[in-house]
Amino acid sequence: MAEVRAKKHLGQHFLTDLNVARRIAETLEPGKGGRQVLEVGPGMGVLTRFLLPVYGDRLTVAEIDGESVDYLRIHYPELHILEGDFLKLDLAAIYSEGGVNVIGNFPYNISSQIFFKILENKEIVPIAAGMVQKEVAVRLAAAPGGKEYGILSVLLQAYYDIEYLFTVPPGVFNPPPKVQSAVIRLVRNRTERLDCDETLFRKVVKATFNQRRKTVRNSLCSAFPAIREAIASGQTEAHPFFGLRPETLSVAQFVELTRWTQTVI
């Protein structure tokens, strides 16, 4: 079968550099984390060829593109393939016994959704690694204080240690993307649960960053009218973080702010 045609609507840019593919495959550190491995969007299997000899029947790939699935079945007949959308997979049902490490050259048009999916399944995904658009990788690994630090940074860093591993130039893809790429690795940290209401934590983080040019006071009072009313009536004092902007707050400080919010709303 001829090579698969890259499809723009699927965000496909096929990696052609085998050395880069090998380096990505090695980011999972065999023996650590979950005993199963799920590769997202294998395409023509440039990454698969390095994963399969290491993980064997512990490796599964998730591919939405039928043409790629046909190619993989011909060239990797022993490979376990889940044909469909990774974002719609019930990972908890598929990997009910033990965890699963996730890896891939992630489609750039859904990379944020992929990481939110991993976050939803944080109890069964000890390691996630792969290639994304460079600006997304920078955002995920960003420390507090910069413009790159945002919602994804806080929510993922609450549960994962994130490393920016290396940059990948456009020329190693077919077709070449118009952006730089980067490889990152997320390793589950020791936080089982945050010391606050975790659902409210997500709401507080999103509320503040959705109006990131405003102070924490303005964004929280806008998102939670009960806070504005409690302060106006003198029932509570403004939180010490109210004069700050969200990008200056660490995960621990967002947890503290969430605990305070719980007592007011």
C-alpha cells in the first residue's frame, strides 16, 4: 500500500525523521508507570516501529483515520488497533486493570483536548509523553509569572510534573507544519487529591484566566456574585490575592484561593 495522504482536517503532519521518533519512544522510560501503552494517532507507524519491539502486545494504538488503519494493518499485522477517536474512548473501561501510559505525535488541532482527556483519567495515566506544537509545550511546562502560564499549566501541574524535553523543527515532517514542535513528558506526582473542592478549583482557575488581564478580585467577583455581595455587605474581607493577576499564582496558591472561595459562596 502507498503512503498515507496527510489530511489537514485531522491535523496530520507525518514525522519522517527516525532519530526523532526513536527519542520520542524512549521518553516513556520502559518499566515505569502503567504496564500498558496507548499510542495516539500513529499514522504510518513511524513511532510505532520503535514502541512495538519494546512493549509487544502491551501496545495499543488509537487511530481515527481509516486510511492509516489500513496501512498499519498491512505493515504491522500483529498490532492491536483501536479504530476511532481517542477523545471518545472510555479509558477507564479499557484499562480497568492497571494503568496505561499515553504517547504520540499528537494532532496539533486537538492537543489541548488530549491533555484534558489525560487529566480526566489521571488515576490511570501515570505517564504521558509526546510531540505537540511548541507553544503548547511551553504553556504546559510554564512556571508562574509569565504570559505562557495559564489554565492548562495550573490544572495539569496540580497532578503532573511536566518536562519540556526538546524542540523539533518543521523540516522533519511531511508536510512541514508552519510552527516549531516540541516533545514533553508528564509524570504523575504524589498528589492524590487537592486540599480543596477539586471541581471548584477548576472553576476558580478557569474564571480567573478567562479574564487574565483583570485582577483576581474582578474576575472572581464576576464569576461568583456571592463573593461580591459578601464583601460589599462586610460579611467577609477581600482575600490577600485579590490585587494580583492569575498568572502570578502557583498551584498551591490557587488551592488556598479555592478553599477561601468555598467559605464564601
